[in-house]
Amino acid sequence: MCPEYDEFAEFYDHVVPYQNRQDVAFYVRLAREAPTPVLELACGTGRVLLPSARAGARMVGIDLSGGMLDVCRAALAHEPPAVQERVTLHQGDMRNFDLGRTFALITIPFRGFQHLLTVADQQEALARVRRHLAPGGRLVFDLFNPSLPFLADERWLREPLTEPAVQLPDGRTLVRSYRVASRDYHAQTQDVELVHVTTWPDGRVEQQPGRFIVRYLFRYEAEHLLVREGFTIDALYSDFDRNPYGASYPGELIFVARCA
């Protein structure tokens, strides 16, 4: 994740959309099937990494956000020793990391690749992935499929969407709202504005703003980028049940690729 996630790392695992995402089982299955440790880029708080380790996979996680990794390490400390032994964490940038080893599987869950805001950044990251893939190794990552009706809908630029309230472990109530603060149609980026409002049991209210920028990629753009950087595409899914692209709209862009 990007450093901006430090601002709201403590809330990340508790908001409803992230609790209910259907990607965890998909990535856990991939990790369990991998013959060697799995490298997860943009591992964040361990939302995918920790369930994979619980399922028996050896996991190496990298994230740029120190705050997100702090949350992951705190959660890992509560896991059984066998799970802790299967996890290694590093703070680093997916554009320039060097672990000095290769992996049979590298994953980038939950659109982490979209925090790379230029083609040059994307190329650098894919070059690093190639350097760290074992012969025959696979890269699996997901992107949101850009919906043309969504991109043309300016209501997202005006009214924030408020999510259901959730209870935090320390007794606070959290309500998160978000909106698209701006769009750059030329750069294909969206600036997303977040507001986390927490209410303590004694009635005190605190507000924590945050924001991040993501770049969206269209299907053929992503395919050409992968081929240009030396990958072949084994599969493209529209959802985490592995239905083929086009089975639903807009669906997801879930790529399974390997070095050409």
C-alpha cells in the first residue's frame, strides 16, 4: 500500500467492504497450492497474508506503509507460534525491492498494483516481479474493471457514500465515508477522499481524514503491459469464483500470468 495508508491503518480491517470481500479464499487456495513460499506485494495489514499462513502456506509480505505493517505485526503476534514461523515481513516498495531469491507465486491482492500511478512505475514493478519469479512461476493480481457509466457519473464527485457503523475492539464506534474528490481522465487516476469518524463510549467524537490516489487500467491496456514486460497470460477472470472475463459487468480484472 502507499504511505498515505499510515493515516488510517488502524481502521483498515474493520470497515465493512474489506471484511466482506470475496478474494481471501481465492488467494488462500493459490498460496496453499504453491510449492514454495509465496511473495505477497502490498500485503498491508495481512488481510490475505494471515489467513494464507493459517492455511499452512509460508508467506513473505512486502508493503510500503509502515503503519499497515505495524497492524499486521500486532495481529501476527496473537497467532500460534506455527503461524508466526511461516510469515516474514519487509517494508519496501514493489518498484525496487530485492530479496535475493525467487518464488513460484507472487500475488498483489486487492488492487495494490493500482497505486502505481505511471506506466514507468508499473514497468519497474513488473520487472522486479520477473526478477523474483522462479522458472514457470506465476504472478496473480486483481484490478477493478473500469466501468464507463461509473467514470461518467459525477455524483461520486459530490456526495460521499457513508458505510454502516462498526464496533472497534476498544469500544469505539467507527463510521467511514468516502467520495471521489477528483478524476484525471488523461492520467486515468482517481483521488479518493476518506473520513473516519469514531465515537467513544463516553460520547467523544474524533474525525480522521485520509486520501489516496489510484490509477485504473483497461483490460487490453493491462494485457499489453504484461506482454510488453515479458509475461504470458494464462487466465483472466471476472470474479474470484474464476468465471471468465465477460461473465459479468463490470466485474474484476483478475490476471494469472507467467514469464514468457
